[in-house]
Amino acid sequence: MPTGVHLRDARQQLFDAAERVLLRDGAGGLTSRAVTDEAGCAKGVLHRHFADFDAFLAELVLDRAAELDARARALGESAGTGTVAGNLTDALTGLFGPVPVAIIPLITFRDELRARLREATPGGGIAVLAQITAAVSGYLTEERALGRVSAGADIDSLTLSLVGGGHLLFADRDPGPPDAAAVGKLVTTVLADVVRP
């Protein structure tokens, strides 16, 4: 691989290459060599921009987690419109897209990556899952304030059920993501006793 080839916005190109490798080969296939090969650059390019591979992965995760903020805002803005179950079904389908679902096992199985993410976001939980949890919790809290979720609803327990159940539904990538009916069934079951008509 030639070393004199200039990459425009090398960091973003490396992140995009890593995402493609992660989606194609899973967390086990994500190596520095796989990323640089996918990006079409020398391995030294990655190390010129990042201290080591775990530093690269931490920045990748934080970058992709930040992309969830727009989806989280959209969920928050939907409070008071449509149905609570419909809004959450749509949001979970978007929040548990292919990239976030592929990133979660990467975080789970790389101790050094988790340590770096904890340093970057103290008290922030596991990146990606933390963003999804905050979005769902904030939305349910807003709907409770609007009276569409009962005043006595335990938002923390509902959030854990929705996020944990959602993750389990989306984690099996082989047959593809669950359809809207399966996600909707999870949401309506979890919310059955707390959503007001």
C-alpha cells in the first residue's frame, strides 16, 4: 500500500471504513489492518491520528453514539403527538439500527475500550446504550408530564424493559432486524398498564 497517498478527512474515512468492516465482519473482524485495508491507506495513517487502536475505537464509538442524538431529539419532540406506543416503536427501530447494534458487542468484549469510554464519559454508562436509555427515559418522562403515561409509572423500570427488550430483539442480525409488528408488540406489552388512552 503506498504511504504517500493523502486522505482528505482521514479520521472520518477511517471511521467509515471501520463501520463497513464492523457491519460486514462483526466485532471479531474489526482490526487495525482490516480498517486501513478497507480505507485504502497504509496502517501508519491510523496511528498518525490515534495513539493506538483502542483510542481509535473509543473515538469511533463516541462519534457514532453522537449520531444518535438527532434520533433522540426527534423522539423527544414527538411527545404529545401520535401514540406513545407508535412513537416508541419508531424510535426503537431507528435507535437500534445496524451500526449501534454492531457497536454494542464491540464495547462489551473489549475491556480497554470500555475503560477509555468510561474516562471519556464518566458516569455515562455504556455508550450507545446510554444514549438510547436517556432518549427513552426522557420521552416517557415528558409523556408522563403530559398525562399520556400514568403519574405513578416507574419510568426507570419501563425504560430498562424497553431498551433491554429492544436490544434483544435487534441483536440477532442473521435473519435481519425484527419487523415493526414485533417491536410494536414489545412496546405495547411493556406499556400496557401505564399508557392512558
